[in-house]
Amino acid sequence: MIKLYGLILLTFLSGGAFLAVARSSVSPNNITLARNDQDAPCEQPKEHYIEVENTRVRYVESGVGPPVVMIHGNAGSIEEFDFKSLGLLCSNHKVFAVDRPGHGKSDRPDGLAATLQLQTRMLHETLSQLGVTRPVLVGHSWGASLALAYAVEYQPDVSAIVLLAPAAYPDGKEDAFLQAVLKTPLIGDVTLMIGRVIVGKHVLKKELERAFYPEPIPEEYLHHASSLWLRHKQLRAFLEDEWSLNKDLEKTSRHYSDIVIPVVIVTGDHDKIVSARDNAYRLKSTIVQSQLIELKNTGHQVPQTHPESIYNALSLISNSAVHGRPAGGVVPLP
């Protein structure tokens, strides 16, 4: 959940809105799969589209085995996982990654507010159409909010959830600025001059530095985010998701204690975007059977900096299934 408020404010002060002027570093039809084992029997992930709620949804899939569904944060797309995670998992799992509504190449529903509840329903319908039964959901940040909502609403249809740097609870802040932005039709109607886009990229870089802290931003990731996140469609989806989440989490969080499936929470000890204390650790105390993996010297961007933690989390779930569900605990990792 990258805070782009300063970037947005610069846009309004300049009298325009965002326009992507660079091409994505990730080719839409030639997605590279990074692997931890060069001999892993994994095909390159295939890009597909499906219609859900009269809305086009993009997804990719790779691998064989029990299904795992990856859900990106805000802002973002399926490329958020950089396909390192798919490479680690695809030899033992059928891995799906889905663009949330309005992000990446998925469309935003027309005439409907894409609330957490609607996105949960759309994901459930997507997986139903694809014949994906009882998957493990892996959600990062805002995507973890969606995974939690899915477990609350459709618990019999999911086998477990893995929550990476989860945004689990409302932060208690009503954002009047975001409300004003969303009610302003000007956004997206006037383009920025090239120089203003450069300023926007500078602010985005500063925010990404907070997200990756204490590690540096990979140059390829920065280029990718700069190319895609400043487009009108993605920016609008980001704003709507960011503004609506608090209200949605107020409702969903009341039911976390009803979750009885296996839950693994992964958090970095230097997260500057989502408070680990107010989210990951609080959630751990609410879902009594959950296990928590604490990553040392790690910030918010867990899928990029520690993709192996997803494999470790799934291993904990598999071990629990084989040996019986253990009491929840904290698993410190280097």
C-alpha cells in the first residue's frame, strides 16, 4: 500500500493528471519465470483473460500440484511477485496470479464500487470458473486484506491463507484528501508535461524507498512501477482501493476469530508502510492457530525481497497437515 498522496498533490498543483510515457519493462506476452532450480519442470506462465461480473480479469498460471493463488497489493499487478515466487513454487504447486480489478490489465467494474467485498466475490467467481478448488491464498498488503475477507466469506472453499505484510485492521484515519480527489472529475482528463512526469517519478522513488527499506529498490522494479503505476486507470484504482479499505476492514476484522483454517503471517521487522505491531502481531493474537514468521532486517516488499518466505510458509502449512495442526507460534527467521 504505497502512499502516493504527495505524487497526486503535485499533479493537481500542476493542473493535470498522469500519463504513462514509458513502456513497461515486462512484455505483456513474454513473461520471464525466475527459478531457484534451473532444472525445475515449470513451463513459462501463460497469460489468460476471463470475464467476471461483466469485467475482464487477467491471470497467469504455471506449474503442477495443489493450487496456490497469489494476490498483489495496492498499487500493483501480478508482476509484483516478479515471478520469483512462481519459480520457487511451480514444481510442487499449480500457481495462479490475478490482477485485481483496475490494476495491471484487469478492468474496473462499471457502475459498481470495487469494495473489498466485491473484489472478494469476483475472486471467488474467477476461481470457480477456472475450476480451482480449495486453494491456498497468498496475499500481500492489500491483497492480504482480500485473502482475509475471502477466508471470512468463503472459508469452506479455501484450504489455508498466507499473509505477507498484511493490512488487517483499519488505521483509524479518515482521508478527506482522497475523498476530494475521487470526487474530482479532472483527474485523468488533462495530461502532464514530460517534466511533471519526471517529478512524479522522483516522488514515487522516495515512496518506494520506504517500502523496500532497509534494502535498496531494484532498478528494474523502479522502472516497471514508474511505467505502469502512473497511468490513469491504475491510479484511479489505487485511490479508490486506498480510500475504501478502512471502512471495509472495520466490518471484516470483526470475524477474524471465526477463521479456523491454517494461517501463516509473514512480517518484516522494519516495515515502514504497514505497522507489524498493529496488524501482523495483533492478527496473530486474534487467530489463535495462526503462525507468524518474522523476517529480520526486512521491510514491506516481502514478495520481492524474500520470495523464499512464501515457500517456507507453505511448508509450515504442509507440515501442519501431515503432523497435525500445531499451536500457533512465532517462527523467527534470519
